Amino acid sequence: VLGATTRTCLGDGAYRSPHVSVGSDDEKRGFSASVVMGGLEKKKYERGSATNYITRNKARKKLQLSLPDFRRLCILKGIYPHEPKHKKKVNKGSTAARTFYLLKDIKFLLHEPIVNKFREYKVFVRKLRKAYGKSEWNSVERLKDNKPGYRLDHIVKERYPTFIDAVRDLDDALSMCFLFSTFPRTGKCHVQTIQLCRRLTVEFLNYVIAARALRKVFLSIKGIYYQAEVMGQLVTWITPYAFSHNHPTDVDYRVMATFTEFYTTLLGFVNFRLYQSLNLHYPPKIEGQAAVELKPEEGEPYALDSESYMEKLSALSASLARVVAPNPEDEAEVDEFPVEGESTEQEEARQKEQEALEKQKKLFEGLRFFLNREVPREPLAFVIRCFGGEVSWDKSLCIGATYDVKDPTITHQIVDRPNIKEQVIGRYYIQPQWVFDSVNARLCLPVADYFVGVMLPPHLSPFVTEKDGDYIPPEKMKLLALQRGEEPGEESEEEEEEEEDDEDASGGSEVEEDSDKEDEGRLKKMEAQRSQSKNLPVKVTAGKVLKEDKQRLAQEQQSEEKRLAIMMMKKREKYLYQKIMFGKKRKIREANKLAEKRKAHDAAVKLEKKKNKKARRE
């Protein structure tokens, strides 16, 4: 009726031209499925997980930033790439290696004020280059005076809503700042950054000393690991050794510098708040010294006034000034209330741990140390001061020495050389490891093992806690016995020597006796066999009542019940149980292997001692 071009309605709501032939029912269903409301076809990769991610290039173009600026922005804002679960689907069917970010993160970056600062800086560089090319020196000076800058305060507040959040994330910040503070003044990184890192790390070390917050120290190949308790949170960081630094060529220092830029801002905020919590001045001031006294004496110039003050702070030998002097009368004892849901045993254990902690804080109280020039000054001074000890060194070594080597009140002198010619009576001459081992053991260890020229015991890591079934070295067993207040059951050297002498003397006679006993045993066996072959004894003896071992029977019953329980397990549960048991057996094998190694090592050491002793006698 409507003519040749009129469309006729199909039964499923779609339309067709009268010239188009209609196929089978399956074809009709397929055609209608590909056409949705309004006739729009659903395209692939435009819904689901594919729309949640964006590639790095697309994100960069969206923000209109170069790759280095984009990388800097992501580091400062704490945004990192994500690995999609279905990478091929997100990558639109391609398997090419691409870096993906969450789309919501990139949208979040669109409103960041620092992006505009990056663009302003790019314009500034372009204008400066043009002014240099035209030799317009007035313009150069004017542009340098108006150089655009930015602050990261709002990012720190944004990333760490509470102060405890910032303290929890302090590990990486401290490690990076301590690393940068040891860098030489070369062109790899700005001198101002190195100086800022040094100042902030020294301030943090002074806080740890004032709060007596240090808990563990470990000397490793990488550096010195420290662990401190700050506001109830355990903070662990690593400090490199003070060796000459060679910059590796395969490290991108721009990325590290960007991280350091953020970490210095964070550490500045944290230091300020920590100093406030202890009623200390910030920036820190040395106690009992005016600004005039901090200046070097006339005729003995040491450094600039500001540098001299910084050096005295970094010496870590003086206490910090407080805003208000503490009054002992005002200090009241804090009432302790039981925690909800805590049993009496748990409360006692907690109180015991608290008492041990208070005792550890006063570990070196009343002891006066003197550091020889060959030992590492800063780590030793830091550790000793953290536990209430007094420390000094030679005045020519570093500024901040408090007493001389001839002071009669010195109790311990830390030395790292084979022997000392002049020794003072009543003073212990020990190696540096004694300080670190005593801190980790929470008690002053016997000094005899750490005397000058003595082979040192192994330096055990305080970060390793042995569980049931783990291998525990003999040195750790000895340390645990000392902590319990027991005397470690070790034979003295004299007893060992006597045993060795007895073994040497009786070695030959024992061999002869063994051979005689073997011959006698053979003869007795032969005689018994002959007598058995001649007479066969037939005797009737009274029976004996066998006593049942109740403990053995209980063990047998328990093992049988366990076997039956394993048989009744489901297949999945049995598989998990077998995996657990396999892990336990592997741990036991490893512990046995380590024990055998230690046994072989001890035997080799003993043999070496015997050989040396024989060589000395000859």
C-alpha cells in the first residue's frame, strides 16, 4: 500500500525493506541481538574492566605533560601503575607490553595545582633560554628572581590524614634521607638537598636519643639497621656505612631525587611534631649553651657559625634544650587500668615486658665511654646515648668532645686494633660489637668475650625470632640462658685442654685394649656355640607378670585416633593437611642440616686447635 520503499515490521520489532529477503529464525535472532535500543551496536572493549584502566601514553596526553613530569607527579601524589587481571581484554586484544594506570587516579590528577606549576616552569625555561640566546642579562636576572616554585605541604596532608599514618610510612623516608645525606657534593644531586637531608636526619637522631626510643640494632653488609618505637609504632630504617661513595651508572638519580623531595617535606613535618611532643625547641637547641658559646674561639676557626652549630648537633653528645624546664614534683604516676578482655596472665606478661623495656632504656646509665679514633663514631655515640650512657672522643677527631682520654671516670674504652700499649687500670678495653650485642640482648654482656685481640662471637640478628622446630645456634642458647639469669653450661678452656691431653695420652692404650676385647669376645661366642650343639637345655620357669606402660598405651591410642581421623578427612582437607605436614618436615630437615653443619664446623675448629697446640709443643 505504502509503495516499494516502505519498510515492513518484523515480529521482533526490527524493520526491513521489502526487497530484503528474510532468512531463517536463527538468522533473525542474531540480527536482532546485534541491534539494541535505537539501533546502536554494542562494541567490544567499551564496558567492564577495559574501561577502568588507561595506558601511560594516553594518561600523559590527557594531562598534557612530558614523561619526566608525569613520572614526578605520580611519585609525589603516590599513584603507581596497576597490573590488570585480564590484561588482553584491557589492552583491546593486543599482547603488547604496556603500562596501565587506573582511570580514576588519572582523573584525580587533573585537578592537581602542581600540574600548572610544571607548565609555568616549562614556560620559564623557554623564556630563560631565549634571554640567554639574545644576551639580555637584565631579563635573565629578572626571570631568575621570579623563578616559579611549588610546595608539597598540601600533598603531605592529603596522603597522611593523621599523624600516626605519617609515622607508619616513615621507614622509606628515613632510609632515603640517610642515603642522600652521605652523598658527596658532586653534580649528581643538588648540594641543598644533601644538606637538607643531613639536617633532618640529625634532628631525628636527636629525638630518638631524647625519647630513648631505640630498640634494636643490626650490623649487616648493606649498612646498619635500626629499629625505634615512635609514638607506639615500630620504625625500621637503614643507614649506610661512612665509606667513599661511587655513583653507579645504571641508577636514575632523578627518580630518587623526586622521592627525596617528598620525603624531606614529610620528615620536616614529623620532626616538628615529635619535638613538640617532648617539649623540645624546634629547630633544636643545645641545652645550657647560649648562641655566643656555640661560636668557635678566636684563633681556632673551625667552620662558619651555622656549620659549627650543626656540627655540634650532629656530634650527638649534648642534650637538647626544652621549652619549659621539667619539674620532678609535677610528674605524677599514671594510673593503670586492666584492658577489656585481658586475662590476669596476659596483664602480668604485659607488665613484665614494660618493666624489661624500662630497664633496657637505662642499660648504659652510669657508664662513661671513650671512643678511639679508628672506630665508627656516629653509630656508637648514637646507640650509647640512646641508653643513658655518656660518650666522648679525641678533640682532634670531631667537635663536641666532652672529656679527655685521661679522665679517671671512664669505665669502657672502645678499641678496634689488635693491642694497646698503654692501658689504665679499672677500665675495660672492648671491641665495638659489645655495645650492639648488649643492646640486642637487653643486658650488659660479659666483657671477656669482647676484649682487644679476642675472636668475637657471631653477631646475631635481633630481627629473627626462632619458632618451635627451628634451628637455634649455640650462641643464641647461651644468650637466652643469660637473659633468664642462668649460668650458661659451658666447659672452661682449662677443662677442654685437660680432656684433650687425656685423649692424646690414652689414645694408644685404648686401641690395644679394644683389640684384646674383640679377640676375647670371639672366643666366648665360639665356646657358646659348641656347648649349645652338645646339650639342649629344657627348663620350666615360673611366669612373670608384665607391667603395662600406661604412657606408651596412651601414645599408641592417640596415634591410632590420629590415623583414623586422617583417613576420614575429605580429599581437599587431606591435601591441605599433607601440604602442612610436608612444610613441617622440610623445616625439620633444614634444622637438622644446619645442626650437622655446625657440628662439622665445631669439629674442624677443635681439630685445628689441636694441630696448633701440637705445633707449639714441638
